Amino acid sequence: MTRMRWAFGIAVLVMAVFFVDFCALVFKCGCRSLWNGISTYCNIHAAIGPHCPWCEHPLAGGGVAFGVTLLAQWAAFFLPTNVSLGKRWLLAVIAFPLVAAIVALAQGLFWGYWR
């Protein structure tokens, strides 16, 4: 179980490190890597919108996206199945862009980011 927890932690760390980069990829908002200014250049700072949904609504936007993705990663690791640890890790890492993209699409449409 300890190996599984470590693998889960690493998958979550990968998501946490690249979450802002994913925001920039999906919303083309100007966000940058954690080590390169994060949201300094995000369109959230522009006087006129549209504004990045994850930055404009940090809890309802980015927070929900992060939480739902984290839940999917948890499920990949801890739901009972006969899948190997390596495959569980791969599923958890793949869950990050897949689940986050679905949530981002829904949120972007809901808040009218793409008109």
C-alpha cells in the first residue's frame, strides 16, 4: 500500500506542477508555468474580457477542475481492481489532461469564455 500511496502522490504532483500550463493550453489566456510568472500575464488582468474561467473563478473554476481531476486520479489508484501499479499510475497521469479538459470545456462554455 505504501508504494501505491507514493505513486499516487507523484501522479498528483505531476498534475499540480503542470495545472497552470494546462490552463494556458486550453484557454490561451496567457498563464505561464509556476516558475515563469504563473498568472502574471493572464487575460484576467485585462480591463475587458473574456477572462480565463479558472483565474476569474478560482474556487468554482480551477478549484473544481483540480478537485475533480484529483478524484479521478484517486479512483485510478484506489478502486479495487487487478490492474498493476504501473498501469494505475499511467491511468492517473492520463486522467489529468482528459478530465481537466472535460471540466474546462464545460466551464468555458458555462461562463461564455468562447463566444
